[in-house]
Amino acid sequence: MTGLVACLSRFDGAIRRIAGCDAARRAAMARDHGPQIKDDALYEELKKQGNSSEKAARIANAKAAGTLHHDSVHLEDRTKADLMKEAAKIGIEGRSRMNKAGLVRAIRDHG
């Protein structure tokens, strides 16, 4: 059993290196953004991808707190009624005149 655990551990490390997701390496390179940002490395990575400071902070803090879940459905796979509810929840104006593709774009570009 320990051989299997060691093999899985090596496999996991190899995947992390290939994917470039080595958290220890990212953390060593990240500068401290103060106590309001809980995962500085992820925050910087998200900012480099073009996300706003607010969005990057929300994602980085949610991931650090363990509340970032990836069990959601892709926006394109949701019904127009679900998208309308989401748009109303986040305050997108003009949503009643949007088609499904417009709602997807508006939700995705929000914030």
C-alpha cells in the first residue's frame, strides 16, 4: 500500500509541475499584498490574466478559505430563466431585452 501512496504522490507532483501549478513556487515569487489578500500568488496570477483587482481578490480569498467550488454549470448550459435570475442578482441593467447569448456575455463580463 505504501508503494501505491508513493507512486500517487510522485504522479501528483509531476502533474503539478507540468501544469505549472506548484503552489510553493508561486508563493515564493508572490509579493505580500497585505492581510486583505489571503492568497497573494493566485491574486497576482489572476491580475496578470487581466482580471480586476476586486475580482482577483474575491477569487483568491475564496480559494484560500476553501469556499471556491467548481461544481457549477457552464453559463451556456443554463436556461435563459436561470441566467435572468443570475443577472438580476448581480444587478445587470437591460437584462430583459437580452437574449441568452447576451446574458451570458453580460454575466461573464460583470465585475
